[in-house]
Amino acid sequence: MPLSSYALQALASLTDSEIQFLRELPKAELHAHLNGSIPLEVLQEMAREYVSANSSNVPRLVMSGVETLTQGVEFNELNDFFGLFPAIYALTSSPATVARATRAVLQSFLDGPLRQCTYIELRSTPRATDSMDRLGYLQAVLGEVERYPPDKAAVIVSVDRRMEEPVVDECVSLALKLRQEGRRVVGVDLCGDPLAGDLQRFVKYFQKAKTAGLGVTVHIAETADNPPSETDDLLHAFAPSRLGHATFLDQEAMRIVFEKDIAVEICLTSNLLCKTVKSLEDHHIRFYLERNHAIAICTDDQLPFRTNLVAEYALLLAKRPLGLGLTRDEVKKIAEMSLSRKFPL
Ligand code: 6MZ
């Protein structure tokens, strides 16, 4: 898969031995969205099959979405990013295609030439279509995840901020039911358009998940427009043990994050390409590093962001300004932190 210029330049500045070090470093991917992580070649193949199966009736949206992803996308704002998913979703709308996408994503993280990480918590939003319900969706994902041993892969069930309350209830109930049946669901996540939805409606479902022993992570303060009152609710009422992005936390929110020792899932390339962070020099990771606070380096959506976990770690090791200029020991410690913040099974 072609890489973004951030990833390419950071990798190109490292020696072979440094890249080898990053590849072999045991590390966990804790923030990867299934439908945003499908390898480009697999998505293209799925698009070709879709075209031959639906020759007279291929929505323009599907082909233009795949075309855009193939060419590489320039995002001016987060909304440009969310607009890509309808095309991907058209290609992963049956149990068989969801399973296929999941298998390809897991292989690219855990096997494959790159072997990006030693453990992955893959997150996904259960979807109902004409040919599957939300339970069927999750079973398709879990069927693939459970081919790997428990210390290699697990599932986080995502709830989208744009969902209606009964759907949130259904998603969290499914997560709980499947876990009680011994399936490999370890947590719930709140994701989706950061400015959509009224989160108060979701609180009781997240509390139920937490009480039942599921890990809770929430996308929080992803844009400058997320109000501090919402961030405050997310930190208190949702009681997360991890946070996604956490780009625009104010001082009070930071204080809570430190006090409660809430780990932060950091997605460097994602933030740079979505332009929520100006440069690596400005990235909030620096703040957490200075305070030795728990973080996990993650890819978010490697398909549109043209990255992989080794490239994200290259951004730590590469000298400034191409990277953060950390030492091997510092990078190793960060990788260990990611493994220590897995959700318990
Ligand atoms: C918020 C995001 C996201 O669940 O269909 N998603 N939500 N912020 C982000 N960072 C830029 N990246 C991905 O994977 C795709 C879905 O994950 C959420 C979006 O809701 C997207 O539709 P799944 O597997």
C-alpha cells in the first residue's frame, strides 16, 4: 500500500537496523477501525467482484470512493474523511464480505510481510443490511478474530455518535451477550462524526458495559469545536479507561486524565492528515511524553491515512522535524505501555 509523505519521509530517514528494531518491537495496536483498515489491494479486488456481480447497477459512489482511495486523498477537514465510508460499506455489506475484510486486516497487522504488531484490538461498528443483522455482523468479525489465539487479537464494539438510542442499546447488549457466551469482545468504543449526536442518551449503556466488565474507550475532543462540557461528561459519566485522540483537552480535562491515569490512544498521521494538528512539533503527544503518561501509538484508519504501525513508530524514532527524535529506549517504553493498556479478556 503506498504510504503518505509523513510515513515515507520518516521511514526513509531511518537505517535498516532501526527499521528492523521497530518491526521486531513487541507492540499493541489498540485503535484501529476495521472498515478504515482494509488493505487497498483487497478493497480494489472486492470492488472488482462487486462490479461483476452488479454489472448493471453499480452506484457511482462506490466506484468514485474506491478511485479516490486508490489515488490518495487530501482531507481539508474531518468531514471529507467520513464521506469515504459509504463506498467502503457498500463493499462490506454481507457476512462473507465482512469476514473477508476482517481476515485481510488481521493478516496485515499480525502476519504478512510487515507484521505490524504482536496484539490487536480491532474495533468495528455493527451494521445491519439486507443480508445481515448486527449480530451476524459481529459474528462474522469474531469468527475471524478467534482464529488467532487470545493473546493476539480481540474485538471492541464501536457505537457511532450518529446512532439512534435503540441501536446503541442493541450494540451494547450484543457486546455483553457475546462476551458472556465466551466470545472475544473486550470493550466498547464511542466513535463517528465528532460533532454529531447528543451523548447524554448513551451514558446508561456505557455504564452498563463498564459494570459488566467491558473496557470503555471514547473518541474525545477530536476537534476544537467539541465543547468542554461534553468532554467533561465523557470523562466522568462514561468512565473510560482509554481515550481516542484527546486532541483538544483543556487544563481541567488534562488534570482528570492524569489523576485517573486514563491512557491516550495517539494517531499521529491521522491527526496530521485530518488537519486537527498542524505538525508533529505541535502534536499533543509531546505533552504526554514530558509527563511520562500512558499512551498507545495507533494507526486509526490505515486505508485512507496510508500508514501502518511500523510507520507510526518511525515517526517517533526519526530525527526532528521528520519525527519526534526519541531514542530506541524511549520508543521501546512506549511500545510496552501499549501492551500494558490492553483491555482484559
Ligand atoms: C471518529 C472514526 C474515525 O466501525 O465501520 N471512525 N470516528 N474519528 C475517527 N478518526 C478520524 N475513524 C473511523 O470503521 C469505520 C468507522 O469508524 C469510525 C467512523 O464512524 C467510520 O464510519 P467501522 O469498522
